[in-house]
Amino acid sequence: MNRTSRLVVLLVTVVVLGAVAVGATLHAAGRAARKDRAQAGGPAVTSGAVRLDDPHRAFFRNMAWGPHRDEITAVPAGRLSGPRTASGVRCLRFHAAAGTGICLEAVHGELRDSYRAVVLDRRLHALRRYDLAGTPTRARVSPGGRTVAWTVFVSGDSYAGTAFSTRTSVLDTRSWHLDANLETYALTVGGHRVHTADINVWGVTFADDTHFYATAATGGRTYLVRGDRTARTLRALHSNVECPSLSPDGTRIAYKKRVRGADPDAPWRLYVLDLRSLRETATGEHRNVDDQAVWRDGHTLVYSLPGDFGSDLWTVPADGTGTPHLVVSAALAPAFAR
């Protein structure tokens, strides 16, 4: 091969390699652009008036990208994928009942963020604010709207391991009396008072304005406990229960249960406990659920799983039948009128 031929081959090789590089770059850019368009083209959200006492509406934290991300949003109660009306109130965790709301929000500072709990009236106006000792993780309102609770991570950021500490507070919205830390309540397990320093309490769900259920951990085990605000007691009922959620009729608890053989970073499956018989029923959701489920009605559970926008809401029957269904994308922390 003479010199001219070698130059021609070299030139052709350079052109081909350049074309391949340009094509790869355009393909990657196209994929990124399509992804951006998909995210930007998420559920449509418009601003408007939102009332927490509207029986025809359900509420959740909107996770769709755009100016209304993280705002508490109202949708038709019977069609969660319907038109979204954003309130302008941003929350990391949220719950509402009987026209009372609890919003755990971030306060952005120059050096670091802090967090606070905000009690909301039916028009989402702030009634009281309370500084939080850590990162928000759970929030609940009693069915009558009088009592609210919240849980934060004081250290750690996951329930999966053992290196975490929580603080759970309960607030009476009439007297504004605050029990800042439920670990000060008297805990009994198997009829015996527990005095150890390793007690952790999280995930309140209310039976009424005074009585509630929660998770208590001690000695490396977790328990479903029944709490009494007046007596300031926690009584263990059943083991291996986390983030309980009481059914509307007060007879069952939905919860996440650690199962043997699961990934240590994804150890939970969604179960339902009958409070009279203490019989456990596994739901049809076989994926890891790291959430405090909500009862949409007396038969259906709603819970979050990771999605393209951070979180989607799924449903599954509470009686162990059926299969999970995606009910709405780009949503978190639902609340339903009773």
C-alpha cells in the first residue's frame, strides 16, 4: 500500500469514528431530552383553593416536577388520578382528618435546613408551629381532628438497620398540651414494665383523640403497642409490627413486617393484623414497603413505592386477595375524608 492509499484509509477511519461519536452523543442527548420531557410532562397541576373539610376530596403531597412540587394537593376522592389542585402549602410529611392538618416542613437556612411541625386549620392556615429535633418521617391526625402526632429521625435516616433513633410527639390541638417524647410513657411488655434506655417509639395511628397504637422497640425487637394519653402508658400487644395503621372500624392494623430471608436493606412486607384474634394476613403486595399505609376505605390499603418522580401511590386489598395496582403517580402521604 503506497503513501496515498494509507492517507485515504486514515482519513476514512477518522471520518467514521467521528460520525460514530457524534451519533452516540446525539442519541444520549435525545434520551436525556425525552426523560426531561417525560418528567416535565407528569400529572398536570393547577393552583387553587383547598379545604381539608371537603368530603369529596382526597389529599396528598404532589411529587410532580414543576412549581407545585411538594405542595399539598386536592383531587376527587373517587378518582385519585383526576385533576390536581395545589394549595401552595409545602410539606415533607402530611396527614389530615376532620378539617385538621399536620404538615412537617423544611425551613431552608443559609448554613443548614431545619424542620418544624405546623398545625393547619381546614383552609390550611397555620395555627401553631413547633421546632423539630430531626428529619420528618411520619405524621397522623386523630379521626376527630383534635390530636396530632409526628415522628422524626433524631439520628440515622432509615428504619432498616439498628443505628437510628426517633422521637415521637403527640399534641392536643384544643389545650395545646404537647407530649414531646412518647418514650417518657410507661411501657409494659408481657405485663412487665420496661425500664431500659433503648426504648424507641414511632408511627402513631389514632383510635380516638386519647387512644392510639404505635411501634415500640426495645431489646432488639419491635412491638405493636396501645397508647393512652391520659394514663401515659404503652402496652405491647404483638411483636414484629412497624408503622401501624388502624382500619376505619378499629378492628384491624395494617403494618410492615420484617420477613425472614429478605434483603436487610428491604426487609418489609405489608401485612394486616386482626386485633381480636391477633391473626396475621399477608397482603398481595410482595415488594418491600417502607411506608405507613393508609386505609382508603374498610377494604383497601394505599401506600407509596419509589417511582419516576420519587414516589407513586399503590393499592392492594387488605384481606390478602388480589394484586397491587398503581393508583396515582407522583404522589406521597395521602389522606382521605371519613
